[in-house]
Amino acid sequence: MVTFSYQNPAEALFQGAGRIALYNNLFVNTEGVGRAINIMPHEGRRPETVDIFHNTVVASDLGIGIWDTRPEDRQWVAANAVFARRPIHGGMRAWNITGKLADAEKYLNAPLARIGVLDLYPRSGRLEVADIPIGALIEYEDADKDFNGWARWAGFVGAYTGSGENPGWQLGIARWPSPGGRPSPRPDSAR
């Protein structure tokens, strides 16, 4: 299930321990504590296998943090677009595009705008990495699709595949359209 998580001034938008697969999501937390994803021990459970990939994160403090892990467990942070004072802490990292919060405007259409105008879709040609192997990150259900539900193309980092104008759902404080109401996949000629 993909999610759009928006503003929690008191704590991180996503917190977890144990086995976690977190992918194809949008996170914006620029108020209060300004943390997006916090993976750490909780109630006696430690982070174990953690796969965080193809997320777009905009946060004023911490983008993705993985804390207090054991060497024998895999914590993988890959193909994310993360813009925060501290973009990524912990985990094995590959193919991420990171920067400070202000850098988000160079990569995303309107990442610091108010809700209703907020647009985390990539600017043309900004969130592509040539060396992501096709199939490297798709062992989970629907991991081969982006936030809009379209087939993921090789080379794009973050929650979306594509760049320019977002032809999908306009971000807002509303329920995501039901699976039957999701936008249709783009034809191959639209690439």
C-alpha cells in the first residue's frame, strides 16, 4: 500500500522496528520535529531486515534514520529521493539522491508549497540514476509500480517514475482513489 504522509509536528511520520519493507511512499514533515522515517528499537524489538526504497522524503530535520542495528541484519536504503538537514542516517545505501531541504526545489516541482499546491513529482531529468539494475528492488508485492500505480522504469529514484508534470493524483488531505479509481498506466509512447 502506498501512502502520502504529511506533517506531524510531534514525532516522525513513520516509526518502526522489526522487519520492514517501506517503498513507493511520499513523506513531508517540515513542521515541529521535522522527522520523516525513524527505524529504531521499540518495546524490546530491534530493527531487523529493513528495506526502504523508492520513497520521496522532504523533512526539515531527519529524512530516513535507522538506529541501533545488529551487523547480521540487513538495513538497505536505496533509490530514495531525500531532502532534509540530515538526509539519511544508518543502513547500507545505494542509488539515493539526497540534499538539504532547500535543495528539494531543484529536484521536485513544488516541494515546499502548501497542501493543494504541493507537488513532489520530479522536475524533468532530475531524479534519474543510470546504474540502478532493473529488478534490483522488486522482491515485494507491487514494488515494480510507482506511487501513481504505473510500471516502474529503470533509473528513476523516489516514489515516482517519470518527470515533468504529474499526470497522477494531486496531493491533498483526502483519501487516495480506490484501486479501481487509480489513474491508467501511461502508454509506452509517453515515456
